Amino acid sequence: MPEAPSLGDQLLARTPTDALEVPSLTDATASVGQLTYNALRGAILAMDVYASTADLRLDEKRLAAELGVSRTPVREALARLEHEGLVRIRPRRGVDILRKSKAEVVEMLIAWGALEAAAARLACERASDAELRELAEPAGTGRLDEYSRENLRLHARIVELGHSTVLTGMADNLLAHVRGIVTAERDPGDPLLVDHGPIVTALHERDADRAERLVREHSLRLADDVEATITQLG
């Protein structure tokens, strides 16, 4: 089995068309520290950290060289990522990308459901007609990876349409941990991936009670399914 690419390889291979776009480190609108953090976080989120061959060790010196920055912004970015629970810094032993246990993922999905449900209610009250009209069920093109990205974008967009910076910040951190496994070992025809129609309809109709209930039920079903079927988590 071929070895999974390391984080350094992920950084070198990234292009502006990647699903998680990382700004150029020459972008004058943000600091080098912020852009370094964005690049490292984006590359970690793009990795399949649950693959058996995934290289989870990080080399601070190599990352700095590949990003073309000093080690200081890399060190600061890694400290932020550790605070978010994405990496673990072990003094004199290096840095590891963290995998979550099945129990942790299930708890995060339950928490995500509560946040997204609250955001769905707010979206019915705060989103513009144009914003709600843009919502649509994930369609995909027959490829599971593309369908999965559309699925995740829909759920993230529902949170955004709540127009709550507090909910968006909390949900973004949770999504960073669960995005890599919520569609694992699934087919695009799986009911858990295609039952978004009623949710979208409720949002279009600004039915806050129904939208909130459907979003919460969807997340709870997904949490139950992960508990019962996902095998690559401890």
C-alpha cells in the first residue's frame, strides 16, 4: 500500500482550486503569522488523518522551509492548532496531528447538531431571501469525494446563514475535527447523505421549528450511525 502524503507534501501539492483554499503567503492583507496558521490548518484539514498510512508527525524546521518563513510563525501557528485540539506538541519530541476517538467524534457530532439546529432557526429569521434561495441539496457528479464536499458545504452554509459569529466560531472548530470521517465508508445513495431535501425546504419556507428539528434529528442519526458502523476509530 502506498504511503500517505505527509503534511509537507500536502502543502507543496496545494493549488488555488483545492477544496480548502489557502491564501498566498505574499498576501499583503494578512500577517505572515496568520497566513502560516491558515496554510497549516488548511493542509491538516485536507489530510485523511484516519488513513492507516497517514504520516502524523510534523517537523517544524521542514514546515518553515516549505512555507518560506522563519520558525517563529510556524511555532506560533502550531500553538494555536494545539489549542484547537488539532495537534499535540510534545516538548523535545516533536508535534503530532491528533486523531479523535470514536467516542469523541460522536460527542462532537451531537454538539454540532445542536449548534447547526440553532443556526437553522436563526437563518429562518435573519437570512435574506436570496441567501435562502441559494441553498440546495448536494447533487454531486457521481463521485463520493465531490458529493461529500457539497454535503459539508451545505451544513457549513446553514451555520453561516444564522449570521451569528459566536455559533460560526464554535461550529467551525467542531467541523475541523469531524469533517474527515462523517462521510467515511458511505455511498452517495445512503439515506444519511441524501435526506437534506426536507431541511432545505423548511429553510426556504422559513419554517424555523421544522428546520431546527430536522437538522438536529439528522445530526443525531449520523452520530448513532458513526457509533454503530465506523470501524477505523478507536
